[in-house]
Amino acid sequence: AAGLQEGDYLTAIVQQAKMAATRRAFAMWCYGGDRVVTWGDRNSGGDSSAVQGQLRNVQQVQGTGRAFAAILADGSVVTWGSAEQGGDSSAV
């Protein structure tokens, strides 16, 4: 059904997912990946849809009380969540 036939070889690369949390939200990603999956309270970082386009080659994600910060391979930082607790780094 998948186009594989007997005798074909299939190679898979599996990466361990990483997680970070705020008080009321979670973020999951794979090192070097281009997507961070978030869920939970949107005011605590549970909604990352506004920054998904910036989350490319994610190296690390850290959570505060109500915000997340992602460090990318080029050294830049993307933040989301509560602006009062670090979710808005646009002035930096």
C-alpha cells in the first residue's frame, strides 16, 4: 500500500523529542527541527502559531513561568507566551 515491495529497504532516522514547560503549557521539539508543538494555556505559551514560521533549526527551548524562548542554530532567539514574563523579545 505504501509502494514498498518485498526486498525493498526502508531507512528511518529517529530523534528523541525534547520537552520544556511553563506553569500551564508544554512545548515539544526535536533538536535541529523546524517545528515546535505546543499545548496548554495560550497565555502561558501554549499557542506558538504566531512564531511557527520563525522556528527553524531549533536547538533548545526553555520555559519561564508563562513564556518560552527557543534558541536557533544561528544564535537568534524566538519568544512567545506572556509578554510580561519574557514572551515578547521584539525590543531586543
